[in-house]
Amino acid sequence: MIGIRAVLALGLVTIGLATILGPGWPDPGIGLAAQRLVIERAVRADAALAALEQGVAPGLEAARQASARVVTGDEGPGPLFRTAAVLLTDLDASDVRDAAARLDGARQAAMPGAPVVATPVDAGEIASIAAQLHGTADAADAFVTMRRRAERVTGTLDEALTFLERGEADLASERVAAARGEHDIIAGWEVGLPTLPVWIGTVDAMIGAMERLVAATQVGNREDAAAAASDVAAVADDAATADRALRIAIGEGGTSIASTPLGRLADLLGRVRDARAEMAMILQTAGR
């Protein structure tokens, strides 16, 4: 049986250790509470990030569909760009920023010097992207209008040739005049597309030859008509090159219209997903 002196001695040793170590001696309970707080706030931050990711995705998809319409679609892309803008405008990323700040505070308390938990979205960033998409709508619709003009020219000239073959020179003349009108509008289109002048030059020569052919046919000048027909055939040899130049111009121009807001949206979504991966790592490290 332990004697009274032994008990007193043990008590004195315990008191002595407490006095030496002082109140700064690590309390395991405090450490566990700090880790639990980190886990709790990381879960909340991940939930806020997941909500933002789900909110951005529909706007990005609408913007991508609108961009595709600029190059190949029959429908105007403007309404879809505006829809994308509205979807993004309605988003509020303040929860993400608050959750990241709270998590960072808990992390620094639990592990002083830990890497800072940064927010993946700046204040006003989403609203700025939405404004860009909204501003893109009119430019995109205007581009599609010009694309359709260019695509109609070849078909209009084919119709003119068909009328000539039927002996309907007056109707052929109307179709050539329509093609000339479309061409001249496109020629004055200041978009800076490097390959578009190739198409403009070739089509101008084709229309000119067709105008001479129709005029000669209308007055019954067979010699001039034959010369003009030869010119038409000669220019037709360059038609494939001109069509390729037009497709390249449309592809490059159409893609560039929304490239800035689309790039910013894709970058934002990538940062949100990276942040979620960071949340998963924090939770794993915290021993959840």
C-alpha cells in the first residue's frame, strides 16, 4: 500500500511539472477542436464551390452553343449569348469568397504558416464576363448576317446561269444584280480577316464576267457572249480556292467574336475545379 508520504511526493512532482511547463503546454483537446473546425469549414467551402460550378456550367454551355452558331448555325446567336449573360449575372460568388476566408482563418489557427486558401473568383469577375457576353450578342448577329450574304452569292450566280440556259436573260440579269449587291456589301465589311479578300476578288471577277455575259446575251451579241462565257469558265477554276478562303475567314472571324468571354469563363471554371481538388486534399490531410 502506498504510504501518505509517497502520495504527497507524487502530488508535489505533478504540481512542479505544471509550474515548469506553464499554461502553454499543448492541450490535445484544443488541437482536435482546431482540426474539426478546419474540416467543417472545408466542407462548407467545397459545397459553395460545387454550387458555383453548377451555376457557371449552364452559362458556359449556352455561350459555347452561341459561338458555334456564329460559324455554322442558321439561327442567330444573339439570343443565346444574352441567355448566357443572364445566367451568369444571377450568380453570387460571395459565399465562395466568405467560405474560403473562413477556412483560411481556421487553417492558420490550426497550422500557422499553412498555405493560404485563395478564392478562385474575384469580386465582380462574373458580372464582368456576363457584360462581355451581352455585348457580344449584336456583333455575333451582324457577323452571321454577313456570313449568310457571302453564302448566298454562289447560289445566286448559279440561278443566273440557269435562267440564261433557259433563255430568260432578264431574270438572269436580276440574279446577277442581286449577287453584285451582296458582294459589294461584303467588300465594304471592315473585319480584318486575312483570307476574305481572296474570296472578294475572285467573286468580283466572276460577277463581272457574268454581267458581260448577260448583257451580250440580251442584245444578241454572240461574239461578246462567247468571250464572256470563256471568262466565266476561267474564273470558275479559282472558285474552289475562293470558297476555302471564305470558310477560313468565317471560321477565324466567328471564333474570335466570343473568344475573350469564353476563355475567361473556361478559366474560371478550371479555377473552381482546382479549388475543389484543394478542398479534397485539405479534408484528406485533416483526417476526415
